[in-house]
Amino acid sequence: MKIIHSFFIVFFVMGASFIQARPSVSIQNVAARQCFSLDGKWNYIIDPYETGYYDYRYKPYDEQVNPGNGAFYLDKKPANKSDLIEYSFDKSPTLWVPGDWNSQDEKLLYYEGTIWYRRIFDYQKKSSDDRVLVYFGAANYESDVYLNGKKLGKHIGGFTPFCYEITDLLRETGNSLVVKVDNKRKREAVPTLNTDWWNYGGITRDVSLIEVPHTYISDYLIHLQNKSDNVISGYIQLNEDVASQQVTVSIPELKLMTTLLTDSHGKACFNLKATHLERWSPEDPKLYQVEVSLGENKVIDQIGFRTIETKGTDILLNGKSVFLRGISIHAENPQRGGRAYSDADVRELLDAAKALNCNFVRLAHYPHSENMIRLADKMGILVWEEDPVYWTIQWENPDTYANAQQQLTDVIERDKNRACVIIWSMANETPVSDARTLFLKKLAQQARSLDNSRLISAALEVHGNPVDPNERIVEDPFADVVDVVSFNEYVGWYDGLPEKCDKIHWSISYNKPVLISEFGGGALQGLHGDAQTRWTEEYQEDIYARTVKMLSKIPQFRGTSPWILFDFRSPKRVLPGIQDGWNRKGLISENGVKKKAFYVLRDFYNQMEAKFAQPVKH
Ligand code: GCU
């Protein structure tokens, strides 16, 4: 039995890799499409032993030709009283979608493995010629999607959308959508095994059916060219390589409209000269209604127009030097202790950043949900988005690079029309080596080829000087590639005590803007004592007060995003009575109570706002 068993497992692994799944389709601005939500309660089966994939006892594994009755994706019911089916979605419990499983059930808090989700739905197409897609905002980490027993595809990456056409498989009633989600951490993954955040698994963002015409507008880019005088340019892309289709771009408030014909790739490019254009900015986050049409099919978006560039050590927003008054944020609802996804979740996070008088947020360490970016657009908060290339990635594994590149590509494609996004970050705290720097350079090349209108950065490496214990040197081969030199520093927490900030001097030889992407220290909210006592609010407060003074001596200092807005869950933080599974570097506790350091940073930002004040145009 043992030999046979292992044979089937080998056969299964080989078989699965050759099954042709369908490609993921891209679709820009899902919220503006004809959507049917599949959010709600989905039945689920916990499957730590991967039992649900195949039926090794009766038949050789072959997913599409003769799957065993045991394969969960078939969603089988017993045909008669003698039938052997050892699972039942109908009789299984339910999980809310969207939502990580860890925060929905105590039993699942630390669970890392596979869970199979199943949703039954009916769907009548509005028009027989239309196509129907199924869209996932994100699922962490590896997803296999099936409809009515047929494989749609596999998606790798826990924070970016994926979408499949299902027109050919769709029934009017009783559709069975099964999703296998596996959040096991892997050495070759992106991120890799070790991170300082909770490994929330599950279908963590919205799921929708989208009905579109047979030929539809799948993508578009509409933005203000940098170094241009109010020229709005971009392209419209159809889902098919079909030429001579008439498409229209209009911005009614600017009295701009143009009609174009697609080329043989189904693409049409345009330039529009705008007069009286109100630029988007934190002080005035002006969004224009933009309408792109193909015949009767119109897609409406809200788009802001601004320029972002660097000039020497300045970051220029609409040609004027800006200081990034930031804060780092994890995508977590602190009170629920679960992945953030809802409008209420993102509103809570960004309102708290606004209370700090931020004009900038660093969305660590992975792409956050689209509604977070769209809300930042509306609120006038500049955004740093990050590829989850975190710590000790497997730099020499080509599959790992392909994975990192795909996740970066997906987030750029999704958010390229959002004025608030100004920085694409390639990585966080990655130990310098030739392989690592080559990996990051290729990523930066990919980012610039997709979008040369935004700034490239990463949290770079810093080192000390054995001769001068008070010198900190920012020296990283990747600094030659980035537009903004960013780094994390923890003088006063991991590196000495707070008063050490007063002695430190920084050597940064790049003629580029400098952004300190992390600093800070831990404090248990409500624990008070003197500033020498670790974990008190006074200790954290002292780090902030001394750090802002220390950093202000750096001539290229143009912004910071201290670590971090809220306390957040991490399995690495195990100090009883203080951490208990939470990283305590938040300026606000998970119960929403501000710590003393919050006010130090807010006062500093009030000063910097006055120093860099831009007159608001009326
Ligand atoms: C690092 C890392 C963070 C981590 C933080 C900490 O700088 O970028 O993800 O949470 O330090 O140690 O708290």
C-alpha cells in the first residue's frame, strides 16, 4: 500500500502541473462594471493533509479526465445510499468572504495550510452575447479556482487581484464555485518564510461576477504627463485584438472629449491639452469624472491629475517641493485583529493617519486593497505601495523573481490611474548581495517599463562605522537606482537607548531626497514610568522626540513614515503581559487609544506643514 500510495502522490504532483488552466484576465476599475457580488457566507473544509485534491484510493490522479469522487473541487453528493463520498460542503460550516479565516474562529488563529471554500450561486446573463468573469480582490497565499468541477486557474500571491472568464462554464442555476486557498509559508515564496506580521489566510478581499459585452474596455491609462504643461495622455485597451473600433474619452468638467479608432491590437492612444486644470494635491485632492466608452458601454472613473518628480534632493509635487509627513500602516483592522478589507476598515486607518496630520502613508509591506488606494485619492493622502520582497528572499530562484515581478505588475496595473500613488517600493530591508541587487534592479526596470511616471524606492540597508560608533552610513548599491533614498533605522530601540539619537550623525552621500521609511519603538498603551523604562509610553515618546531632532539634521531629509500607526498582530512578539502576539510599536493601541508619542509626531508634522506650506488655490 505504502509504495502504491507514494506512486500516486508523485503522479498527482506531476499531473497537477500539466493541467492547462485558463489565463487570468485583467480588468481595470471593477467597481464601475456590471457586478454581482459573491461576498457572504461560503462553506469551508479544513484540509491540512491536502486530502481534497485527489482520490488516491480508487483511481490514478488525473484532474480533468477521470477525477475520483473524493476530489473536493467536484462538490459531489452521494448518488445513492451506497455511494462513498467522505466530504460534504453542504453540511460543512461557513466562513465570511471577504475575510481572513484566522480572525473568524479561535481554532484557525494560527492555522497555516489549505482551506477549501465553496459558494453556490445562480446567474442569468443580461444579454446572451455578453461575457461573464469571476473576480477576486485577493486571497492569501496560493489559490486554485474551480467552477462546476472544472479548473479555472491557479494564482500565487496574497495581495493582488485575479480574474477568469467563466462564460463557457456558467449555468443559470446551481453553479458551484470552489476555491482551494493555501497560506503555508514557503522558502521560495514572496514573502518568504520569515516576516513580522500575521500570516492571515483566506479569501481576504471581495469576490464578484462581472458581466461585460463580448468586446469590452479591459484597461485604460489616463494621467497627466510629467514635465508637460497640462497634457493629459494615455490609452484605451480592448479585451480583443480588434482594429477600427471607435472608443471615446471624455472629461466633461474640462470640456474635453476625443474619439479614437483602435489599432490591430485593440488599443488607442491619445493626448488632450487641458485648460484651467485643477491639479490634484493633498491640500486640494481634486478628482475629475472621466468617461471611457466603446459604443453603448461606458466606464466611469474619478481621476486626479498631478505631476511627481525629483530634482536634486527635492521631491516635487506639481513642481513644488513637498515634505512627506507619513506613517507606516499594515492592512489590519486593529480591533478585529484581522486583514483589513472593508470601506469601514480603510476609513478607520486613513482617518487615524489624518489625525496625525499626515499627507503620506507607507502601505507596508504588500499591496493593500483597492478601496484603500481610492480612499487615499479622495482624502488627498500620498501613497507608497510595496512589493512584498521582504528580508531574506530566495534571490537566485528564477520562479521567485517571476513571482515578485508578477505581484509588482499586478499592483501597478491595478493602481496606475490613482494620483495619490507616488512611490513604487521594490523591497524592504533586504541584506545586500550581488544576487539581491540584481533582483531589485530587474524589478525596478520592470516597474519603470510599466510606469515611468512615478518614483522608485525601497527600504535600503544602513551600516555602522567600526572606527566611529556614532556614525551611521547609508550605503547600498541599489541606492544608485532608486529615485528616493529610503531606509529604516531604530536608534533608541534596537540600537542603544533614546539618548543615543543625540550623538548619531548620518553619512548619506546621494544627491537624492531621503525618506526614513521606519523608526520607532514599542510601548504598551497605558504603561507609564520614566523614559529609561522599556515598554513605557514615556520611553517611546522619548525616542520620537529625539529622533525627529536627529533626522532634521540630514540635509536631504524630505519625509518619514515611522513604524507604525496601530499595534498589530505578529507571531514573533511573544513577551507575556506586554506583547502577547502583538507588535507594540504602534502610536495607537489595537483598542484605538493614542499613546504619548502620537502627539510628539503630530506636533512635528504641524511644524513641517508650516515650513513647506503650499498656498491652496481657490
Ligand atoms: C523592521 C521591519 C518591520 C518590523 C519592524 C519591527 O524594520 O521592516 O516589518 O515590524 O522592523 O521590528 O517592529
